[in-house]
Amino acid sequence: MILVHLVHEGVQFGVLTPWIVDYTRFAAGGFVFVAGLGVGLAYLRPRGGDRPLGASTARLWTRAVYLLGVHYALTGIIVTLDVLRGARPPAAEPLALVLDIALLREAPPYIDVLPLYVAMLLVTPAAFALLRRGLWPLVALVSAAVFAYGRHDPEAFSPRASVEFPFLLWQAFFVAGLLFSMAVPRLDRGRRAWRAAMAGAWIAFVATTTLAYGPRFDLVPEPAFVSFAKVPLTTGELLRYLAATLVVLTTSAVAWRRVRGSTSAAAIATLGRRSLAVYGAHVFIQMLALLAVTPLWWMGSAQALVVVPVLAGSWLVARAVDRWEAHARPWSDLRRAFRSWGAAPAGLVAAALLIVVVRPPLPDEAGVEVGSETQFSGEIDLVDAVDEPGFTPEVTIDEAPFDDDDDAPEIEELDELDDAPIQSGLGAPLIA
């Protein structure tokens, strides 16, 4: 996640760039898959169990509300910081912006996946009702049908705030994780089951990666499974993401007995245990890292070293949350109330306060320089400003640099949104 985001912000990684953004990129789909896997392992009993369905439903819906509150708060904080840094103009109508946030019409890059988790947790109890009756083929069939419809209309039933993660398409990762959670007990009982699963995952990963980035075949029409794009998600990219995720998961399971006592495994476990805090904090840590490394463009691919402090900062956040949870006993009741049903209102109020405070200058406060004079915005007449003596356009129609449209250079267009070098305002030019 951190590597891909830094590449998209223009940090130079040299020859490693295609490996990060193409060959091994899987973080978004992997996180959603593991979310479904974790929910399944924690709450799902395939054929009955000691946890009532009603209790699981309450816990899952409470968590969904909590994630919604986190999304509201993060959106408000990031929008406010962007305004203060000059990367975004102040909202002309702050309350309208707050309403857009509340209705999931607005979300800054890098936190726009949270609404997907909210939606998935809300519908999980319905999937549980089927899975506990052994109807997993029906769940898989419904998920595949929903994905197929999403390929036809990706934006259906998805808010604008989650434009890169349409619900109908990305639910396939979460459902796949739920289904895989039912296979985990069987894999644990088998003597060599995890090794066989690891071999299958590696074969699938090599095959999908070769289809995506290896020699292209002239297939007309091109089958859906050899089309690879993240936005909107294609069938081929779904399969490649799942294969890469299963490679990491199965290989880790096979090697776990050897690595579980290592320092690196302990650090990774700390990050994973506090994944939500790390996910939210990495955006701000990334902002600080970019402020430090952007002026050092002359370092070339050595800029990649910025990954070290970003990872270290993320780990420190995880450790800080661990310590808070261990020692903040007096706040337990407040935390419990906040996490139940108070997260969403509190997050929205926090976003509203932040955005409203950072308001645009009033008309009688804003000065705009036109020519050699400064006029207040309420008195500006743009027509008069253009007709002022001394205003000389640099290029007129007669002096156009190209005699024919054919002589003009072609505008380079990116084939896919994934190839854009900057996806957010973190590394964009500041607004004057």
C-alpha cells in the first residue's frame, strides 16, 4: 500500500517502479479479501456454533457504523489540511461540502475504500445465514452474478466517494475471503494441504501475471479474463489480485512455524493488529514524508529510502494504539459508547467543525491584483480588466503557432487511471 501510494505521488523508485505498480501490486484487493477472511474466522461457524447469528449481526453492524465515523473524521481532517496547505481551495459552501461527505459524495484519495468495508459489513449477516446452512455455492453464485452486473454498470449502487472501489465489483474480494475462511479448518487438519494450496496459488499467480504483462496475443474479441485493469475492476485483474493474495497467505502459513518467533513477524503482527489505525495514519505520515523528500528530487531513485521512515512511523502508531488500549482503563466506557453507535455522528461533527472553520475569505476581505492595482473582489469587472489599456494577449489568432490542426502536437493520454503519476493532491502544485 505504502509503496504504490508513494509511486503515485511521484517518488522515484527507478527500475523497481514496474515491480511495485504492476507485477506485485495487490494491496487493495488483498486487504478486502483478508477483511472477509478475518470476519469469517471470527464470527462464522459453517454448520452451527456457539455464537448466535443475532450477536454476530449486532457486532458487525456496530463495526460498520464505527468505520463510517472513521471515514467521516478522516475525510474532514484531510480536506482541512489540503486547504491549509494550499492544495485545495476553501469550500465556497462549507455546509454543502459537509452534506456531500455525509452522503458519501466526497472522499479524498487513499481513504475512499472505507465505504466499501461499511457496505460489506452491513450485508455480511445475510451471507452468514446462508453459509451456516451449507449454502456456500449459492453465495458464490450470487457474488459472481453481482460482479457480472457490475462489469456492465460499475457505478450502480455505489457512492461517488468510492468511485475507484465500486461495491458491485469489489464485493467479490470480500465474499472470496468469507468462503476461504470455511476452508481454513480443513487446510489446518490436512498434513500437506497448505503446501498444495501454496503450489496452486503460485501457479495461478505466474499464469495471471504472464497474461497481464507478458507477450500479448492477438485475441479478437479479447476474453474477459485476459483484460487487466483496476478501475473499473476487470475479471482478469480480480483473478490476478486473488492469486497474489493467496500466494502471500499460503506461503506465510507454510513458513509460519519457522518465522513466528522472529522480530520481523512480531513487527508485522503489530501492524496487522492495528490495521485500521495504520491505514488512517499512513496518509498523514505520507504527507510529511513527501514534504521532506520532494525538494530532494535530485536524489533520483534514492528517494525510495523514504519508505523506511514511513514504515517506521506506521509501526509507532500501531504501538501507540497498543499502549493506549492497555492503559486507558478510565476511558473504557466512553470508548465503548463511541464504538457502538456514536462513531458516525461524532465523525461527521468533527468533519463539519474542521471544514467550517477553514472557510474562504469574505468578499470584503479578499483582494485580487489586476494589472498594477489591487481591487476588492466585490468591485472586480473582468470585462473591464481585459479591456484595460496595457493588456496585451501574448498570442492572437493570427499569430497562432500552428497553421493547421495537423501540425499541432498530439496530446498524450493515459490508457488507464492506474498509470497516472499523481492520484491525489499530496504532490500536486499548490493553489496560489
